[in-house]
Amino acid sequence: MSERLSPTRVAAIWAAAIVVLAVIAFVVITLTNHRVFGPAQKVEQLQSHLIKGEGAAALGLLNAKVPKGNALLLDGEGLKAASADIKDFTIGKPEKVTGSEDFVTLMASYSIHGVEQQTSYKLQRTGRHWVFFDDWSFVPVTLPTVAISANTTNEVVVNSQPAPLSKGKTTVPVFVPAVIDTGFTTPHFSADSRGLAVTGYSTKPTAVKLRTQPTKKLKNEVNKQIAAYLDDCAKQHVLMPAGCPMSYSTTARVRSDSIHWSIADYPSAEIVAFDGSWALRPLTVKAHLEVTEQDLRTGRYTEQTVDSDFGFTAGLKVSTTKVRVTPASGE
């Protein structure tokens, strides 16, 4: 016959069971509060919205103020493109803000094109869910901006999205973190800036000044016009072709039909920015001359072959559709 438990022992067992259940419940509530309702979950939700291009949801979660500018990177494909290069996004442990139990900061780590980056977030405990679980919200922020400027164009491309310029500038608000690729290509000029990382909520715009460069098409057109100018110079059967850099001086008599200029080496133009416009560096052409000279004293004819370098300059005017090179004779 089994031993019958005394009422005291039964009460003790029930009390121990209640304590164990209470401990288990406390552990479960604590873990759930941390893993499901903790501040890190808000950061994870935010990053998930950014990757998916869900700009409205991200703005609502972040409690963010949007500054004036082109919103092309705040939603949809533009937002996805700005977030696509954010890799290995991990969130550190919450750190309490000194002097306040209701504020914490979290540091997120990630890589952009293999370079380690970090972003800090600040959140506030604003209440509780179902008595036991904390409710966290981002401390309101103002989104940072990227200030893009460029010349020789009225539109740039930002993360594959067109962005018109006003007086050569545009301002683009962005979420954090974001990676900005911007540039433009026109028939005569192009510029490119890639991999700009915006990792913090700075109130000062991140400046991107696109460095405009002449395109290969422009260089080819300039060289073509210079070559045509020099070819016209070579067609003149005189020792000093008019308006041209070439010249030859002699005391002998020369028959004009014996004078034959040709271009031995055409110059390659170097286009440079100058005083808010574009200019050509000084040019040098190597010319070949064949001429028959007659000695005035002896009457003897001599065939001369001369190769010389001649320097000259040329003006340059360029628009989006036209190119004009205006050579000047040599010094």
C-alpha cells in the first residue's frame, strides 16, 4: 500500500511547482520581450523595409522628417538600388543612454563593396504591450541629403534613376544606410561617381561634385577639325601658308610649283577646363616640306627636304550638339 502524502507535503510540492512555473514564465517573457519586442527588432524591420523598397513603411517606422529635394531614392526601385550594396547587416546589443532608462542606442555593422561600415540608431521605450512587453520607437530624425552638382548637363542619373538639375544642382534625401551611384553621359561630356556611402544622420549635405570629362566622341571631332585645318594649310604652295603655323625662310629663289607641304605628324588635342569653359592646350604639328631652290649667285637648283615642328593654338566652343575649333597661326 502506497504511502499517503500529508497535506503539508502536498502543499510544499504545489508551492515548488508554482515557483518553477513562475521562473519559467519570467524567462519566457524576458526572452520574448528581448527577441520579439526589443529595440533590435525595430532596426531589423527598418532595414527589411529599405531592402524591399518599402519607403512609406520605413518612414512611418523611423518617425523621420523628409527634407526638400528629389525623392527618387525614398521608395520603390530607387530605394532598392540605394540599399542593394548593404551586405552582412548585423545589429549589436542595446546600450543604455546615461541618465535615462528609456533610451538606448544600437550599432549596426555591415559592409559596402567589402569595406566595413557602421550606423548608430537611437530608440525610446514608449510603453508596453500586453502588460509584459516593451514598446520601442525610433527617436525622430531628419533624413540626410546628398547634394549633387554637375556642369555641361541638365540631368544626371542617380542609382539608375533620372534626376533633373536646377542651375547645375539637385538635392536627394536618402535613408541610412545608402549607397549612391551618380553620373551622366552626353555626346560631348560625361562624369561618374560611384560607391558613395551615407552612413549617418548628418544635418550637413554630403556633396558630390561630378567631374566632367570630354568624351571620346568630342576628342575625335576636335582632332578631325584640326586635321582638316592642317590639310588645308598643306595645300598652299607657298613658303608661309596664310593663317597657318608652318613657314620656311630662305634667301634662294624658289619656284612656287616646287613647294609641297605635307603633315608628317598630326597633333592630338588635349581638352581642359578653363575659367568655367573648355579650352585646348597649345598644339604642335610636325610638317614635311619639299622645295626646289635656285642659288642666286650660281643659278644651281637644289632639292630641299625639311621636317620641322610648328606650334599653334586653337579656340574651342562646345555645346550639347555643336563643336567649333578655331585655330590661330603659330607664334
